[in-house]
Amino acid sequence: MNVLLLGSGGRESAIAWKISQSSILDQLYVAPGNAGTRQYGKNTPLDILDFEAIKAFVLSQKIDLVVVGPEEPLVMGIVDFFKSDAALRSVGIIGPTKAGAQLEGSKTFAKEFMQRHRIPTAKFGSFSLETLREGIAFLREMKAPYVLKADGLAAGKGVLILANLEEAEHELTQILLDEKFGAAGKRVVIEQFLTGIELSMFILSDGRSFKILPEAKDYKRIGEKDQGPNTGGMGAVSPVPFADEAFKDKVLNQIIIPTVKGLNQEGIEYQGFIFFGLISVKGEPYVIEYNCRMGDPETEVVVPRIKSDLLDLFEGVVSNTLSERDIQFTELSAATVMMVSGGYPNTYEKDKIIYGLNTVSESLVFHAATKSDGPKVLTNGGRVLTVTSYGKNLEVALAKSYDAVSKLSFENAYFRKDIGQDVI
Ligand code: AMP
Ligand code: GLY
């Protein structure tokens, strides 16, 4: 099987690493990939939003399966583009249609979907410029802190949590009237604030049946003890000790099954991953958000825990035979620690030489933003490398990752030293 994987981050590095081990793989291409994905397949300089260029590549290289890593091509309709093109109809693609990707592409859609299917989530209202006054009235009936979310994709920056009403009214006006988040903020979801502990669960679905993947917890804030601004994610662990069988059963029955059934009832085709961003409020799960793809850096701990052949599972997805496939996981724990550029998530410098890549043998070093320059590997973004290790428990896995991180370096590298400490 010839496979094209779209994306260039740590998530795609972990997926590429796993696909490269498949017994049914002929050739893997990663577009555009990074300096690390070259170990697993051929990097290809394609723009992942240029569907015509992707089509030409798929046809010329006889690609059998396209795996879409990030959300943007999905929200823009790459799956619909493939399914409506006669020349591409026989090519499998992992990811939902545009309608399914609305679970992530529109917070209003996601909230109304959950309401229609009685899936537990925070109470909410959704407002546009035309209903700004109603939005302010809605805020005044809520209690602090106030949660405001831009409706559309905002690269993880579209959520504001505000301590007082004046600030919340001001921000709501800024988003709707002054277009603070651009087109993503044409609508705003205002939500009840939930207090609890967050974790993520994932499924792979062929539209009818699904496989539940190991759960994970990521660490979003830049600073230790969850201080400072949000990032794409500074590390992750799997399993999550507080997610016991009773909790996961509730997630299955109250959230996962109603989501898959709901998509079916609404005639929405969904062959891909669903990411459930959850919060446990006194042991009861609520959905904070859906994503229409795997998480990053959660993938860097979830995928290494899958023992089965990922391409066999993907084949099951595109042929609607997932229920006949077997999925096995390792009992080992996995932890990943992200090394980022100094200054991230604000301004930072790129093009720093990375040292020590050949010195790590006991851990997996997934590249998140790197590029090659002759024999050198350079930093090429905020989140640069993520180091994943296995262990008989999270303590062991974390110790191995931190040991590996100590052997890697680039100018102004930063990492959190407390990944996993709140759950072990
Ligand atoms: P989201 O992009 O929707 O995942 O939101 C980003 C982060 O904001 C989440 O990971 C939570 O930490 C926080 N958050 C979002 N919605 C709520 C809520 N209703 N109550 C409390 N925290 C929230
Ligand atoms: N780690 C959160 C995300 O991928 O959106």
C-alpha cells in the first residue's frame, strides 16, 4: 500500500513512525514533513491546503490511502473533494467530511449537536454581532469566571476565561464588533465554567463501529503548575490514572456512543479520528471540545501504545470493516516531554542547531518543527522536539524522557519539568 500522510508536526511524526512499521506498507510519503519524518518515509513539498496539487501527486504516485493529520484541510473539505472526484474515488482517506469536521470547525455546531443528542457539556449560548445585546444579557445572568470561545478555528487561541463581568463584556464586544479573532469570531459561544480535571479520549471510527484508543492527558500551559499562556501542548501522559474503568464506562455510554449514533442519525459521514476533550467534574465526564483529528502531543503517547498494525486498522476504516479488525495495546505507560524554543508561545527565534539527536537510544525523539540544512538539523518553529518513553509506570517513563531531554540541546531550549506530576 502506498500512503500519503499530510502534516508536519509531532503528531504526524508519531503516525509516520507507526505506519513505517506496517507489514502492508509499500511506500510512505509525508507532506510536507520535517527533518525527522525522513526516517520513516519520503518528504514531499506539498501545500496541504492545495487539494488540486495533492490530487496530482496521489494519481502520479499511485497512492492508495491518504491520512490527514491536522484539522484545517478537513474543515476546508478535503474529504468531500476526494469523494466527489471520479479519479480519486478509489483512494481511501482517513478523516471526516466537511460536515463531520464541523465538530471542531464550529463550536456552535458542536454545542448544538451535543444538545440534540443529550451529551453532557457546559450550558451555553451562541451569539453574533446581530445578537450582541442578547449576548451581554446572557453574560449578566452567568457567574464568574466567564468562558468565551470564538466559533471557528483559531489555532488554540480562541478561548478566553475572564474573572469579571466588565472584562467579559469588553472582550465579547471586541470579538464581535472589532473582529479580534477575524472570521473565526463571527460567532461567539459563551459557556458555563466547569471546575474539574481534564483528559482526552480518542476513537477511530469507520462511521458505524469504532475502536477506543488509550486515553491521555496533555499539559497546555507554558509554565510549571499550569501557569502562564496556553500552548499547543508541552507534554502528555498515557494512561491517566484517575480515568478508571467506571469513569471510562460513563464516557463510552454518555458521550462516545451518542456521538457516533448522532452523526449517523444526522447523515454525517465520519471515517476518522474523534478527539473528545473531557473534564471530570466530581467523577462525571463533560465534553469541553471535540476535535476532528488526533491531538498533538497526545498522539505521541497514544500511538506508541498501539501494538496492532495501524494500516490494517485504517484499511478497516475505509472499507467499513473496522469491527472485524483487532486492536491491541501495550500495558506499558508512555510519557512525552516537549522541547520548545525560548519565548514560545510568544515570539521566538528559529534556525538554531539541534545537538545530541544521535545520543538518544532508549526513547523516541519525535520531531515537531525541524528542518535539515545539509547534515545539520535546525529548529523551525515553537514546539521543536518531543521525547517519548515507555515505562512500567508513568514515573519510569517520565524519568527516561527527562534523561533523554538532558542529552538534547539547542540555544534557548525550554521544557516543563513537571509533566505528569499532578496525576502520578
Ligand atoms: P478548548 O479550546 O475548547 O479546549 O478550550 C481551551 C481550554 O480552556 C480547555 O482545555 C480548558 O482548560 C478551558 N476551558 C474551555 N471551556 C471551559 C469550560 N466550560 N470550563 C472550564 N474551562 C474551560
Ligand atoms: N493537545 C490539544 C490539541 O491537539 O488540540
